[in-house]
Amino acid sequence: MVAQCRPLIEVLEEVPDPRRARGKRYPLAAVLALICAATLCGYRSYSAVAQWARVYPPELGRALGLTRSPGPCAATLCTLLRRIDRARLEAVLGAWAEGVVASLPAGPVEEEVIALDGKTLRGSRRQGAPEVHLLSALSHRLGLTLGQRAVGDKTNEITAVVPLLRGLLLEGRVVTVDALLTQRTVAQTIVDGGGDYVMVVKENQPQLRQDIELVFTDPPLGDDPRSAQSTDSGHGRIEWRRLTASQALVGYSDWPGLQQVFRLERRTITKTTGEIRAETVYGVTSLERTRADADRLLWIARYHWHSENRSHWVRDVTFDEDRSQVRCGATPQVMAALRSTAIGLLRLHGAPNLAAAGRRFAAQPRAALALLGITSDF
């Protein structure tokens, strides 16, 4: 799928090396490629990465670019990772991810959809590491992280979201956010960048929520709401959703770019107990009805949470991210960025089960190197 984009092994060479020339034992790009390859094989910490470099044949290390054998020890990795310019690393990986998206055929719908969501590195936070809450931009279609930004300890995601958005290609794309990021500045930034948004509205925007709720409880004269619904069964549950969209607030609300508002009703039935859980949420979008009807909005809203599961749940359960206790310097953010990149590589190459893919690559490490773009005979 990614044959036409730059190999990741070449991209990693653009990350600036924080070390002085004297005393370097391993090239930085080779060390970063080593971490990606070991992560693909299911190795979860930098001490495990060091073990990977020493248990496999030396020719694998040479193929990655390691100039000495054996490979770097855990202390060497710790010393190096803490000093890396994490912002530059994230920018390089983000540019590579954008290139991947551009190289692939368009999806079944015209717009590329990006989910913005935050995640805390809990193990690192327990150890006192700073700025371990990360705000990420994830492609709905590919499950690929397009950007990541650390949130300051004394702030929240609202302060980090605009800089993150300005580093993304927004034109012709749709951005989905949860209620915390439903802010005027966020909506305006997306619209100014040529993109569109789908936002959930809760109590942090009381007047907007009240206006939307009134549209659906007491519809204005001449309103023409449209509805769509879906039912799914799996994992011991039956899930029913219905989304109703209205254009009634266009011209009335001064929310930036507003074209439609919607009400999303969810009902979940647990098969074994019969327990029913119901929820109603409201939202706004800058997508006109001609571009996104109720069916399309229902799909976008649903896949915002699906994307979160494809990234955050996998990082915690399959790759044990929350148990990682690295805390020094940039190490937590660097490991998270490389971990997300490895997950993206697995998604791009069609791995349906990432845990099984890790076991397969552990038995066939040459295949893991091939994902990084190392295809020479070694």
C-alpha cells in the first residue's frame, strides 16, 4: 500500500542528532529504526529494544544502519532518547504520514477525516514525568497518526489544539473532536485552513447546546430535519443509533462556519443481562447538507470513537503503553511517537490483529525491516 511514499528508514535520517560528533557509537537514524523494528516485533520498552538488538543476528543490526556489534544497551538508549528534539521528531513523522495519505487512493468518500483526541501516558505520569498528556491527530480511514503534541502540565488540550491544527493539512478534510475541544477558536482555525469540522456540544458551550436542544424539542416553523439510523450486534451487545440533522440555526447562530446541527441518540442493550443504556448527544458541523447528509454525519460521528479505539486501546493493551514508566527528558514522548508510527505501519499493511502481527514479525524480523523500507538482501 505504501510503495510510492518515502521509506521510513530514509525519513528518520532527517531527525537532528543532539550528540557531538566525538564519541558517537551508533547513528541516530539507525537507533530510531531499531526501536521501530523492535516495536513491530512486540518489544515494548527501550530495555527490551536493547535486548532485540542483541538476540537477533548481527546482520539485522547492520541492515538497520548500526555500525557496531552488539547493538546499543539500555543505558545508551536512555541517554540518547532523553535528549532528542521531540518536536522535530514529531514533525518529521507527521510529514511522512501526510506523504503516505497523499500516496494512497482516495477512500469511499471524498473527504479525509481526522480525529483529534488526547491520551495520557499514565505510567510515566506516576513517575513524575512532565508533559505526558499527548494530543494526537488520527486518520479515520488509515489509523495513522498524522500529528502529536504534548500538553503542558498546567494547561489542557485547548492550548495545544490550535498549534497542532496549524501543523496539519486541513484543506478538503473533516476534523472530528470531542466536547472539550468544541471551542470557537478551534472551529475558526479549521475553517480558515480550508477544512470542515464535526463537533460534539456539551455543557462547556451552554448557550449553543441550549439552542440545539430547542431545535429538536420545539422545531421552528419550516424546519426540514433529516434522519438516519443504524443497528449493530457484536461483543455481546446490540447498539442502535439515530442521528437527526437540521439547518435551523444557520443564520441565527454566530458559531464559526455553522451549517448544520444534529442530535445523536444511542441505545445499547447487553444481551446477557438485558440492561439498556441510553444516551443523547448534540453536535455542530460546518458541512453543508449537500456534502454530508444524516447518513454521512452518523458515519463520521461513529468513527470518531472507532478511531480512538484503533489507536489508544491498541497502544495500552497490545503495546503496554500505560505500564511504561520512562520519565527522563523527551523519552516518554519519543517512545510514544515511534510506537504510534509502528502501529500505523501495521495498519497500512493490512494487519487485522496487531498482537498476532507482532508475533509473526518476531519470528520473521526481516519482514519487519521490510516495512521500514529495508529490502536489500542481507
